[in-house]
Amino acid sequence: MRGRFAAVRRWYGEHRRVVRRTLLAMAVGAVLLSGGTVASVAWIRSGADGHIYSEAGVPDAPVALVLGTKVGADGTPSPFLAARLEIAQRLFDGGKVRAILVSGDNMNTDYNEPDGMLRWLVDRGVPAQKVVLDYAGFDTYDSCARAKRIFGVKRATVVTQSFHLPRAVALCRRLGIDANGVGDETAKRYAQRWRVSSTREYGACVKATLDLLSSRDPVHLGRRETGIDNALRDG
């Protein structure tokens, strides 16, 4: 054992400059990463300042943009997604929006968030022609970018959980949509998932910052679609 310690000391003596420089670089990297995260969160959230409302107080808008999240194998919305859809339904029933754009993941043929969202809304009385589906909302940036570029949305009320809302509203606004937002807090009863998802927002804000600064195209762009135009024209 004593021989091993002696060997380690000799190795450190020979390589101490490299070790110290490596440790210093790691420390500096950690500080920069932490600072970058803080700056990203602050910049993203500043984009939503003054544009987050209660359900009762949110200004009218032509479109509610409901951001997708997990559905079951049969397409049944998870409690988090159902809570978002409930807000959108009430906004529609109350005349605060005239169409609902549901944007979610349909990357694989056996997983389909938008269809599940449509069924949920139609089952509760929202006319099918007032619900427009975006099958390529693979993340929040893509949903916001496609709402603007593919569906021609100019003004919208974004609906998601409250921990996600500042990033979602800020992305929409920085991508050219006059967006306000309403956040759900009823899903807080699922405390562990809420806590984990809230923590992930820090990293998500870094990604959102990089997406905006790079002005990347959505994963799938495609041609202009007229679903929102038709839904609004029909009254």
C-alpha cells in the first residue's frame, strides 16, 4: 500500500502542472456553464415579461396554441396534457379564442399526440373544424416556429404548465407571434414530475437560446398549411 502511495506522489510530482491546469480548466468551464445557464434563463424569461395572464384575464386572441406532451399508448392525454386541453376548451367556450392549434409529436407511427388532443377536445364539444393539428411539434421551438411559418399564426394564447410557460411565450414572441400565455397549475398535485420538469427548464432555456441565436429551421418545415385560415374564416 505504501508503495502505491509513493508511486502516486511521484506521478503527481511529474504531472502536477498538467493536473492543475486541467482542474483549473474544469473549474472555469463549470463557472462559465453556470453563468451561461443563468444568462439564458434570464434572457428567455425576459421575453415573456408582461405576457403571462390568468385564464380570466388573458386578452382575446384568434388562436390558442396548445403544446403537446405525453399521451398513452391509446392516445389518451396524460394528466399534464389534459390540464392544458381543459384550459384551451374553456378559452374556446368562453369566446376568448376562435380556433385551437394542437402541436405535438408524431415522429413515430405508433405515437401520436395531436390526434389524441383532437379526440379529447371533440369529445368535450369543441367542433372538429375548429381544431387544427400540427404533427411536427417535436419541441417547443418547433411548435412556435411552425405556428408562425407553416400555419400563419400572428397572434395567439399559448397554453401549457406554468413552469413551461415563460419559455413557450418567449419563444413564440421572439419568433414573430404576438403571444400571451395561460399556465396550468392543477398538475402540481403530481409533485415529483412537476419538480423534475421544473428543474429541466434550466437546461431547456439554454437550448432555446441556442435555437434562437442559430435561427435554425424546425426539424420538419414543409409547405404552408391553411388549417388555421379555414378555421377562422368559418366563424
